[in-house]
Amino acid sequence: MRIISTDTAGNEFPKTVTKMDSPYTYSKGEPLISFGWPVEYHASFIMKHYPYQHPLIIDMAGGNHKGHEVSVSAEQMDKIVEELIVK
């Protein structure tokens, strides 16, 4: 699914969010929600905060973007849960 993440300077970053099985030994087979490498979260973590009251920060220092904190809105996080995890 496609979303738009934003940074604290107002820049927008289109993201393709996907669900995949974890390839990691410590969580083999557990679903991951990927916002594009290196930003991946276990679905169980994403579910702990549903319904979202606050945005999810996906790049705190902005190192992979334009140098500002990047987040996904609470509304979009709820849609991610509903379309990729609960469905």
C-alpha cells in the first residue's frame, strides 16, 4: 500500500508499505511491516499501539531522508493495520 510520510520541515516522502515474513533467525516467520529498508517493524509491535493516537516516527534523525524527523500519521498507521495486518 502507498502512504505519504512527512518530516518536521514539511517535506513529504511517498512510501510503499509491505507485509512480509521475517527472514531473521530470532523472529523467523513472524510478519514484518516494512516502510522500506531499513525501517521494518514486527506486526506485533505495530498492533500494540492500535488504534494510533500519535504518529509513528520512522526516522528520528532524518538520516535517510532530508535531515529532519520523519513520521507516519496516526490515521495512516490505522489504515496500515486494517489493510495489512487485520485483513
